[in-house]
Amino acid sequence: MLCFLMLEAKTLLSFCTLKPNSQVTFLVENLKIAIDKGVVLMKLFGGRGGHEEGKGHIYRMNEKLVSIGDDYWIEDETGERAFRVDGKALRIRNTLIFKDLQGNDLYKITEKLLRIRDTMDIKREDDSLAATVKKDLINILRDKWRVEIPDGHDMEIRGNILDHEYEIESEGRKIAEVSKKWFRLRDTYGIEIEPGQDNALILAIAVALDQMAHD
């Protein structure tokens, strides 16, 4: 029944977009929200559109994070707030602060200046280095980035960063996927993180990539 209702909503959405006006625009935005909620319900009650159950968390991100320069909430797939990105220091110190729900600092994302490569450091609350995100210049014709982890396995990122369609791998295994396929709202994309990962660190890496790709 849920799948049928989502199909009907998508059909109506396609029809409405052909006849734009103020009332139709309002209906279109509400249809998009309803479809997104349908995807969430499909996950909670029997999988999400062909994905097997037991997969990791999906978080919703905003494409315009880099241009906000203010606080920004990262939500989970049910719309609940999960993490906060404090961008107040972005213009002054080129720094983003990644916080939990209680406002505790988890990671600091800082751009390295005067480097040949595009580089951003992700540091923990105690200022120890958690990860370094670098653009791979050898493969500049296609998007390929590297994440160096001082106390763990390095990561590779392949795909289209600007379009938010890419995968994060570690030891040859996909540990996260970034895509717009889970959410239909404008300027929104999702990050699915496999179980057993540091979700906050993966999200911080995605934020760093977004910042570097739009610089």
C-alpha cells in the first residue's frame, strides 16, 4: 500500500511540475516531503526500496552549507537533529566546528593554507589529528580524493563531489555512500554510513569535501 501511494505521489509530482504557479509550487514541495517520508517508512517497516535491512544510518545534508557561514544542523533520515556544524569561525579562521546534540565539540575542520595540494585537517577536541583530506592531483581528470588517518586505515573517495554522488572506501570496502537518491528536496543530499564506523568523522569528511570542492 505504501509503495502504491508513493508511486501515485510521484506521478502527481511529475504532472504538477508541467504547470507551474504559486499553488502548484506549494503542492510540489509538499509532495516531495511526503515522498521523502515514504522512503523513511519503507526503511522502518521493511527495507528502503530494494536496500537490504541492517544497513547503516542515513543522514540528510544541505548543499548550501558552505555558503551559510552559520550554525547548520545535520539530520538523520527521520528528520531528527543528529549533529551541528558551527560555521561562525569559517570566515575568520577558516574553521568549522562539528558538535553533538549537547553542543560538545567533536571535530574541528581546518583548511591548510600555502599548500600545493588542496588540504583540510580534521582535528579532535583535544587538537589531535583525526584525518587529513587531500585532493589527488595525479587523477585530476576524475574526482579522486584521499583521507589519511594517522591511527587507522586511510580512505579513498571516488565519484562526483560537486554533484554529491560518490563513495568512501577503506581497505577496498565501501564504508559510506553520498547520493541524492534518498531525498528529493531541493539542495539536499544523503550520506549512508555502514555499521561500525565513526559516523561523526565520516560526516566531517563529507563537510570538508563540500567545502574544498566549492572553494
